[in-house]
Amino acid sequence: MNPEHLAAVHRRYQQVPSYQYYGITVLELTEGSAQVTMAWQSWFANSNGFMHGGVLATLIDSVIGIAARTVTSRITTTVECKVNFIRPVREQDLRANAEIMHKGNSLLVGRGDVFDSQGRLIATGTATYAMLQEDDWEKYQMPAQEKD
């Protein structure tokens, strides 16, 4: 992909309402890879005070999904996501990296890792995405965010 495509991907994911809600920020994009951060929020805690596994799964799906868009201009959607939780984490901002391992005619497969602020591996996962029709990047508008 060309630099203009990577810039468009970066702009797109700065506007995604769910990423804003979760505090996910894109740090770096290259063809086939992405790096993001996610700021800790108190509502991420489960009943033991650790980050809920569903939040970690969301982060892994998100970072791999962003990496997927660096290698295609087609719309992608998750068809499978598997996460291994390595260690619990609480009250820390996280960093996640992803790379695309395979791009076929209709499916993409990627791998993602989540690290705590000390660089320890927290979770790892893989995800498969279907590539749908071409995306009209110019016409697409992010849904308006609801006010609390």
C-alpha cells in the first residue's frame, strides 16, 4: 500500500467512536502491521480489580483489524478471534502490536500481542477477517457519537 493509504487508515481509526470510548490510539502503521495504546479506565475492572478479558479481546481484535486495513482497501469484518490471557493486569495503560500473517483472496489472518507498561506480555491472540467489497473511503462518515 502507498503512504496515502496508510495516512487514510490512520485518519479513519482516529475517528472510530468505539476506539475513542475505549481510549485506543493508533501510534504507528506500516504495511501489514499496527501499534496502538489503550488508556486504563476504571470501568475496565472485573470483580477482582483486574482488566476484564473482554476488554483485552477488544484490544486484540482492534489492533489486528487496523493492521488488516493497511494491506487492503476492501471493507473487513472479523469472522474469528482467539485470545490467550497470559497474566492479569490492573490500572495500567497498555500497548498492542499486530501483524498480518496471511492475505488471501477473501480472508486475512493476523496476530496481536498486548503488553503492560513494563513491557510484559499480557495477552496474545489471532484473528481472521473477511474482506468484503471495496471501501469508498471518501464517502464513508463515522456515526455521530451520542452525548452522555
